[in-house]
Amino acid sequence: MSVEVYQNQLRQLLCPPGEGVYTVHTGRERREALQQRLYGDNDPTTAWQQSLANLTDNTAPVLLGICSDNGGGIMRGANWGPLYVREAFYQAYPGTALFELGDVRVVPQLLLDEYVSDATLANCRAALYGDAKSNLPVSPLSISYDVAKGFYETYPQQRLVSIGGDHSCSYPMVKAYLEHKQQHNINVAVIHFDAHTDLLDRRLGIDICFGTWTYHALNMINDPAQWVQLGIRSSGKPKQHWESTLGLKQYWAEDIQQQGSEAVAEQIIKDLTARSVEELYITFDIDAIDATVVGATGTPEPNGLKPQQAIDIIERLGKAFPVTGADLMEVAPLIATQSGDKTLNIAAMLFNTLLTA
């Protein structure tokens, strides 16, 4: 795919940062403040479209917003994560080098194109692209995958990161990442922070959602032992079950509390070094952090990690391996009004750590 073709595709599949949640009035002030910060007094749509031409010479991490909670199933609201986390991040870390790719265009009733009838696909293509016969995807995970796949093909040396969105939004990003690295014979590991395993094969008959995506992504990695989960504490089965049946490695929250973040990080480094891992992708569900400090998420859980424990692990891993892909998911800022500000501050801190690891 040529640079010109890909950039034109981005202008159709995405929208300016802050516009991924399709509402009329809600969030308007925050959206306008974000776009003022990014584009000044220029028309945000025109300025965003023009900025995509600068991707070729870009050296900063590239950010994609995925404003979808369509794959969630408990408390919703993670679709607001990209807008609110961006705001908190730019306030806390002004001047950070970050290229804004835009937001995925989200039809709130859709998740994956394979779940959608031909008639609905045609109707949504007409609504989104003005062409019912277009071949472009219309569901958020399908759009995210096409954007990420095209990104790696067009800009193979650049680093793509994302903010979601419920945790199903990680599926297309990890899938595209693993496919790209395998095509180039790069041995990678996935570091997965979460209170939950997300290892169901189906949830109410659905194969890809917030509780199943890891099970299906695990099949794409070279060695399941190179998928490492940290912070687990809410599971219907014990750690031994998941490790023995699926082959991945887990450090539950209680393991990290008992052993300490430094010891856990060093053990992970030792294990991945022995497996000749070259690069890391880090996916971070905000509910890996204890619910007493992070309440603005769909499934807050007690007895979780302290923010500094997670940061220490990420920083140590980042010193041992290049972190070439990352995402931050499940921030739902409107759920817990009382703890929302604290959640956003922690999310901004974690996102900065992912960028600088």
C-alpha cells in the first residue's frame, strides 16, 4: 500500500481526535479544548487531515483513539476514555512528543463486521462513507485492525499506541502487531496488566469481546509462555489452571504484593531473555490498579496493584526490552464521579510510562 493510498484511507476510516464518540452536545467543551490544544484556531477537520501528510517524517509515538465500549458487558462508559485520558495526559505532560492519528469512527451498535448482516453493512457504509458498495469496514474493531495493519505496512519503523475503549479494543491492535512482527521474524512478548484473565473462549456465544479477546489473541503469539499477565485477582479458576491449560504465565496481584515488583520484573526479564524475546507489547487494563484509587472503570476490583508497582515493572521491563507497542484500556471517566479525577491522573501517569518505557 502506498503512503498516499493509506493516508487517504485514514481520512475515511478515522475522524479528528476527540470526535470518536458520536454525540451532539455531551463532551463538546472537552473536545473543543483538546482540538484547540492540538490545532489552535484552525478548523480541526482540515488541520487533522493535513497533519496526516507529516506521518512520513514522524519519529514520535503515534496515538490512535478507539472510543468503543461496544465489546464491554458490565458497566459501560469506556468510550469516553480516549477524550478524557488525552486531556489529563496533555495537562500533566505538556510538550510530550506524540503524533495524533485520530479516532476510530464508531457506530455504537457495532463491534466486528463479521457480526453484521450484508444489509446493515451496506447501510452503515452509506452513512459513514457515502457509498453503500464500499469495501471499507464499519465496526470499530474491524476499522482498528485495518488502520493498524496498514500502519505497520506503510510505516514499519514507527510505534503505534492506542487508548480505549473496553479491552476488546486491544484485540485488533495486538493482532496487527503480532502479524507484523512475525512477518519480519521479530520475536515478541505481550505484557498484559489486568484484574481479569479475559481468557473465556466465548461469552454468551460471542467469540471476541472484553472477556474473551486474550484467549483468541493468545493463538497468534509464537509461544504462549511469552504472554505474561500481571495483577490478576478476579477469576473463576486458579492460576494453575490457566498456566497448565493455555501455557501463558501469570503473576497474580497477591504474587506481586508478596514478592515485590522488582523481583517479579526481574523474573519476567530472565524468562523472556531465555526465550530470546526481542521486543514487547504492553496492554494495560486500568482495573489492574486497586479499586480504592481507580474507581472509574467498568469492573473495579479490590486488592489490586498500586500505581507505583505497575510503573516500576513497566520501567524495568522497558530497560531490558524495547516497548514497540502499547495500549491503555477501560478508563470510564463518567462511572465513578468521586474517583474519576484520581483515575484520570493515574491513567495519564501510566500512559506516560508506556510512552517513555
